[in-house]
Amino acid sequence: MFSSRMTGSQSSLLLAQLEELHELAFIERPIRRSLKTAEEIDQLTVDEDLNDIERAVYLLSVGQEVQRASVISNLPILVRQNPAETFRRVVPKVREVLNGAGAEIQLAAAASFLTILQDDIILIHTHTYSILKTVLLHLNHRDTVVSNAWLETLLSAINSLPKETIKQEVLNPLLYQPQLSHSLQARLSSCRILGKIASKFDSHLVKKELLPLVRSLCQDMEFEVRACMCRQLESIARATGVDDTKTELLPELLELTDDEESNVRLAAFDTIINLMEMMDSDDRVHVVVPLVMSVCDTATQADDAVLVSLSFQFGKLCSGLEGSLSDEQKGRLLLRFKELSVAGLHTEGNQTEGNTESTLIRCNCCYNLPAMVVFADPAHFLSEIYSSFSSLCCDPEVSVRRSAAATFHQVVKLLGSDAHLVHKELLALLQDDSLEVLDALMNHLEETLEAVLSRGENLTLDNKLPELLAALLLAEQKVGCSLRWRLHEKLLQRYSYLARLLPGEVLHQSFSPRIFIILTTNKVLPVQREAARTFCTFLRYNRKQEQRQEMMERLIQDLAQGRSYWNRLRFLDVCETATEIFSRKYFNKHFLIPALELVHDPVANVRYKLCQLLPRLRSSLHLPTDKQLLQQLDFCVQKLLCREKDKDVVATIRKTVLELDKVDLTEPFHKRQERDLLDQKKEKEETLLLEMLERQQADGKLNSEKHTERKRRDSKTSLSATKSMSVSSSGATFSSSGKEMRKAKLSRSRSLSSQPTSSKAANAERPLKVKDLSGTSGTGKSSMLSAKDDSFRTAHFSMATQSTSSMPVLIRSNTTSLLDRASTLDHRSSTMDHRTGTLDQRDHRTNILDHRTGTLDHRTSTLDHRTSTLDHRTSTLDHRTSNMDHRNNVMDHRTSSIDQRDYRTGTLDQRDHKTSAMDQREHRTSTLDQRSKTMDRGCGMKDSQSRKLTINRKSNSFSVQSARD
């Protein structure tokens, strides 16, 4: 039974589908080949002989509504082409059409007149009434949208109208007509017109004529009119002046702040804040401060619109009232800002209520963060603002985090040296899941990184730097996996600024491999080009020669010589970028030759790209320094012209040849001069970088030499100290033995009598020994020191055997003198070492000069070899010339035989053929002349041989000429 039900339901569905098909076939009508009937086509047809003005008048008169709307929309074009005829014939017809037209034509006319006024197509004074009368006539249209459109046109026209016309045509109807009799839309228009025309008149007329009407509109029965007029009081106050504002308008504003409608109170509050700069200190203290405090205190009970306005104006309020607030009031404002920054958030889990106004309040708090940092003082950021700042950066709403990211760079710059306080928030924004947040942060990432990373040379030792670099790389990978390639391009552009902030070694290890991967794998062309620019920037500012060489070799091996033609195309893109970043000298040294070698590439697309790049490569060459490179480029062009088979490449190289001929001719002189100055600046910077590299290497060598020298000095000092200690210990032992052996007074007296003589002898020997030591070389220092030590030891031993009671005194004096002498010897030995090092340097310089002399000798021998080669070539040319003479003689004999056989026509044909061969040989002879001239220039010592060669060539040419005759 179940199966029968299924079959029945299927059959019913099939029948229903068949009935629908029958109905569709019944409804279907034969399709007309033309959407318009012949009668309609006749009505829409316009004579082709009519000009634009006549056609517009005709369509406005008898055309359909679509045609009239089209003519009115194109009215600015007609005014540009022929303003006089348009205002004389077309504009009156437009006025007639507007009388009973619908909203579409009305809006088109308002937009056309607004375009005419804003673009300054005509002189407004000439056609004042043509536009103004039309606008004022339709200002009070029953349709609100149409009325607002004409109002915008009028407000735009007021900026161009003369003062008298405004007073007569616009102001007088407002002043002398009762406002209560007008509709609500008319009174709202009057409020906006009063605010616009107030700046056109002086303060006396505004006070006398406009202020009474302003007061009446401020007391209007409708709250929309009171709110609209309240927002126009700012422009009226600026027109009246400070004094009249304080006496006339400020009381009205204070009264409107107590209005029963929240929109009016909000408008009054915003107007007072905007006029705060026109108030003196007393008004701020007694008027603005109490008002702001009352609004802040009642903010929790106020509606969301007031809170939104307060959060938007909070930074401006705090900055304007900073000098008028007490410490207690300042603390209350900071506390209110903290409350606003978490408005609509639950404390548990930081969950949101999903309220749009609350989200807007927190976004406004992000907008005011820089002003609040200044208000609270950056020194107190951690205690006053940090909690709100951290909450906003980690807000659950994407729009709030995006606003926080947009102002992050301003906060970091205000913090200065305390930028590390917001390190965690920066990492959170870089690792945010939303790409919109990352996009907002990327707009000013270079300013943020400059403020964060400019903390001295010890940045690499900071533990926070690896986290920041990891977050930057993670952000790039996240953007690279998305489809937002414009954001990826922007991010790579910001990363190139890291070359000025981070050491080259850090960039080489962390960023350069990733940038190179993007360059070789990404399929979006703008991203590839930006990656090439970033990689070249890293290469230029890297200060380590090994890393620069490694990066350059990787470009050549993986791109220029890569297996994939796609990589070879990328290398040409890198070359195009390198011409903008590097100097000509560096580019020609590292990039030009690998680029020209791609002329042998088997893929036509690579050769096609090379042809397009050739003019840029040619502009990087300057003669005569780049003569060889220019020859290689010319050879590349010739090969493409001669051997290329692809039609697209052939067409491109022919076009490129024409551009190459005009490279030095079409460019203006001032642009060429600017480019040369920029190239000189780049080359100077690169030279400074190379000098810094060489200086770093020299400093490293010098430091190693100083380290070894210091070790040698330390060893010498320890040796002298041990020697002095041994001398003093030996003296002490000898003195003790002398005390035990000698006890008689006679021996003591004799030893005392012999003391001065021995001391004199030692003093006499001292300068001689020092003099001998100073005269010795570095090789004899150790022997002299050992001799002095032995003499000192013998002197002490003899003195110890002679004396017992005075022995300790003698030992002390001699030990002190020994220590002094040892220090003097150390100093002099260091001086001798320094002089020896200077002599070594001189020897090194002498070796360099010998090497250069050898290089010059080698070059001289090379020149001699070339001279001998030139002599050999000259002899070869002489031999060829003699062969040519012999051939010419043979040709003379044949010519004489041809003259004898004039009757043979076939022989004459052979003579013509031979004559053409002679022309070719003459061309070869001229070529040989050119080569011989070149050889004469290169070899000045072979003048006599060249003269003989010239005489032979002249005789050869004369014989050839006689053979022709």
C-alpha cells in the first residue's frame, strides 16, 4: 500500500508539471522584432541637421519625459559649449517644464543647477536671476526630497551671489513674512538659510536684522525647528563677535540646554562646546564647566544620543577646559572616560550587549585616546589611561578594535620612551583575527615601529624584540593566505621601512627569506613587485658584505638563472625596481649583465619582457665609463633584430630601437639633471656604507691585535714582577746570614764607611745601562734585562757580605729602585713595540707599492704585446694590399681584352658583372682604410708604415678608377 501511495504521488506531480508546461505554452506570445512601434519611433526621431541648442529646445517642447530629463541632466554641458545661447533659449524652456514636472525632472534640474554653480562654469553675476529665480520658485516644493535638493542648490549659490542680491532676493522674504504661517519644512529651510547668509554681512546688520528672527525660531513650537536653529547659532555667533555672543546668544543656548526634548539639549550642548574657544576664562569656569559636570553626572540616566555626543566631544572638552579645572574635577572627567570606554560591556568575559550606540561610544573613546593621554599627562599613562586603552584594544567588537588600531601610532608617539608599556596591545592588534583591524594598523605602521624600536643600540638584547618580529611575520602570513592582495601589498610596503630601524643581520635572518619566498611563489603581480622593492631595500641597507653577497647570489641563481621562466620574468621585475633604489654604478655592476644574458632565453615571453626593459637599462649607462656595457647592450639588440623569430618580440624590439635612439634626446635637461643628482646621492650613500663595512672589518682586526698585544704585555709584567720578587727574597736571606756571622763593632763601622761609595758606583752605572738599553733593538731586550738582573744580584750579594746592621736599609732602597727601573723598562719596551708595529706597517705599505709596481709592469708588458699584435696586423694589411694590387693588375689586363672584343655582347655582360665586383672590392678597400686609420690611432710609433700604407691605398684606388674608365 505504501508503494501504491508513492506511485500515486509521483503521477500527480508529473501531471502538475505537464499542466504548467501547457499554461506556459498558452501564455507565450510571439516576440516582436522591435520593442517600439513605427508610430513611437516617429515620435522619438529627431532631425539630424539640428544643432545641440535646437535639439534641446525641440525635445523640451514636444519630447517625452525621459527625453526632457536627459536634456536637463546635460544642461551643464550645453552651458560649457555655448553659455549665451543656452541661457537665452534653453533655460526658459527648462523653467516652463519645471512648473508641472514630477520629482524626477525636479531632482535632475536641481542637480544640474548645483553643478553649474559649483564648477564655476559661468559668471554668476551675469545670469543671477536665471538661476536664483528658478531655485526660489521651487524651494517650498511639497515633496521633502525635492525641497531639500533645491535648498542645497540655494545654499551653494549664496557663496557666489553678491551681497545686495542676497539681501533683496533671499533675506527680505525671510524677514518680512511671518514665520508661523509657513510650513514646518519652510521654517527649517529658513534656519539653514540664516546660518548660511550670516557670514555675508557685518556684525551690526546681523545684530539688528537677523537676531530677532533667530530668537523667534529658537522659541518655535516644533522641537525640530528649535534644534535646527540651535545648530546654526555657531555660525551666527562667529558673525556677531565675542561680545554680542556673550550677551545675546549665550543666554539662549543655556536656556536650550534645559529644553524638554533631548535633541534640542544635545544640539545646545554641542554648540556650546564648539563655541568654547570664543569664551573667556570666566565663562568657561562659570558656564561650561558646570554644564559639563552636570552632563557627566547624569550620563548614566541620559539617553544614548547624549552619551554618543559626550563621548565624541570628550577629548575636545578636556583639552579646552584643562586650565579651568581643579584636580578633583580632572579626576572626575578621567573616571567618566573610563566608564565610557567600557559602556555596554559586561564585566564577565568582556561580553557586549550588542547595542549599536554603546559600540559607537567606545569607538568615540578610541578616537579621543590621544587627547586623553595629553590631558592625563603621559607620565601618568599607566595609572590613568592604560586600563581603558587595553580594554579598547581587546574589545569584542571589530569596529572598536579597528578604531583603536587607527589611533595607536599617536598614542605611541606621545608616550615616547615609555612605548614599551603598550607592547602587549601592539602584539594583540598584530595577531588580531580580523583583517580590518590589521588594515587600520598598517596605515601608520612605520610611525608605530619607529616609536617602538628607537630605543638605542641594545634593542637586540631586549626580550620583547623576538615577540614583535614573530608577530609581524605571523601577520604577513595571515594576510598572504587571504584574498586581500591590496592589504598584502600595503603590508610589504610598510615592512620595507624596517631596513632603517633594525640591524641588517636581524632582517637577513627573519624577513629576507620570507620576502624572497613571496617574490618567487606569489601569483599577484602588485604583491610581487612590492616584495621585490622590499627585498632590494633590505639588500641596500645591509651592512655585512657576506650577507649582501649571499642575497645577490640568490637573486642570480634562483631568479635570473632559474629553471622556471616565471622566475626569470620576476628577475626582470627586480631589475626594474633596482634601477629606482640603487645607483647606476651598483646596478651596472650586479644586475645589468645577468639581465642582458636573458637574450638567449628560450621562452619568448622573457625576451619580450627584456625588450621592454632595454630603454631603462640604456638610461643607466653613461659614456665613456660604461662603453663596454653599452657594446654588450648593442650586441643584445642586434641579436634580437637578426635572429628573433617570434613576431611579438620582433615588433617590440623594433619599437624599442626607436626609443633607444631617443633616450638622450627626448628627456628634458632639468629632468636629466635631477636624475643625475639623485644618482649621485645614492652612490654617495652606498660609498659610505662600504666605508662603514671596511671600517668595521679594520676595527675587528685592530681589536684582535690589541688583544694579543695586551696579553704579551701582561706576560712581560708578570715576568718582571717575579724577577723583582726573587731579588728581594735573595737579599733578605743574605741579610739574615750576615747578622748571624758578624757581631763585631769594627766590621760594622767598616761596612758603614763603604756604603756611600757603593751607592755612588750604582748611581754611576745606572744612566749608562739605561742608555745602552735605549740604544738596543727589540731582539736584544731579553739579554740586557738578564744582564741587569745578574748585576743587581751580585751587587746585593757583595753589599750583604760587607754589612750587618745597615743591611735592611740597603735592601729596601735597592728593591725600590729595581721596581722603578722595571716599570721604566716596561714603558720603554711598549714604546719600542709601538715603533716596531709602525715599521711593520711601513713594510706592509712598501709591499703594497711593490705589488702595484708589479701590476704596472704587467700592464706595460700587456701594452707591448698589444703593440706587437698591432704591428702584425699592419703587416697582414700590407700583404693584403699587395694582393689587391696584383688583382687590380689582373683586372686591368682583363679590361684591355674586353676593350678589344667590343663586338661580343656576352663579354660586355661579364664586364658589367666584374665592374660590380670591383665596387664591392672598393667598399672592402674603404673598410680597410677605416681599419688602418683606427690602427694608426692606436699605434703612434708606426707612422712611417702607415704613410706607406696610405700611398699604396691611393695608388690602388687610382688603378681601380682607371680600370673602371
